[in-house]
Amino acid sequence: MTLPKDLQIHCRKRILKRVIPCIILISVFATILALWGSVIFNTDNKAFQTSCYVVVMFIPFVITGVPHKLIDSTYYGTVKKVDIVTTTDNDSAVKPTREHLYLKNTICLSIEQPDGKLIYKKAYSGKARLQQNINAYNEGDLVFHLYGTNHVVVLPDANDSFVHCSVCDSSNDIENDQCRDCGHSLIKHI
């Protein structure tokens, strides 16, 4: 699949936003370890000192989120199965009580790609108030995900009058070629 030029540039920028800070942090951490590593980890046990160096050198990857973002990819396909799981949200800063539980919906999709490969991806995770996004995905829908975004958008069919932006997920008129909110090209069909 060939993406429009502006979406290709958007994907490259998303990669560079993660990789460049990671490289800078790696070089800073490596310099600190080279100059003061033996002072910071003052021990006679070389195996322990080496393992500490390795752990410290993984910190830039954790801070920048590079491994997680680099395994992301652009994909599209037909929804074969929709799984909706409602759980208690433990990520909330406020502790849930018996009177007030914070519920979270997680929607996962089984997507058949054009080459026949079946992938399982999380499409939505958020508060379960008012059954948000519960009917957003149906079996047989053609969906699209752009690298670096958190959205899986349903591509419009002949009866739809709107299309969702693959970058910002805003709803646009089917006649538009560019998103009215972010200005990127709209993907209407594959």
C-alpha cells in the first residue's frame, strides 16, 4: 500500500521524535558511565558492575518508548472478530470504592489482512461511560491503522457520508480530501 506523501512524512517524523532523543540519552548515559561508572558502581565484582552498566543503558529505551513504537506498523484489513472486555480501571489516580467503580472498555480486533494473515490488535482502551465506542467496529468492516497513531479507523463504504482521519480520528465529510482539523490526507479506500 502506498501512502500519500504527507502521511509518509508524518510517519517519519513520529519515528524521529522517538529515535533522536533515545540516541542523545544513550550518548549521555554512556559518557557518564565511561567517566564515573567505576565511582558510581564501586565494587570488585566485575560481573555485577557490567550488569549495572547494561541496566543503566536500557533506561533511555524505557524513557523514550522506542521499542514499543518501532514494533508498531501501518496495517489494514477486514474485521473478522470483535472482542470487548470491560474491567475495573486500576490506572485511575482515585481509588475505586464499592459505591463507585471506574470501568474501562478494551476493544480488540481480529483483522484479516489482504495476504490472508490474521492479526489481533487493540483498537480502543478507555473509560466505559455511556458505552463509548462499543459499536464502532463490526465484523466485515474494512479498517486502517497508521503507524504512530492510537487510532484504528473504519474506512467508509458507499452509504457513509463521513470519514475518520487516520491521524487525529476526527470525523470529516466524505467529500473532503484533507482533514478539517489536522490537514492530513484522508484515507477513504485502499
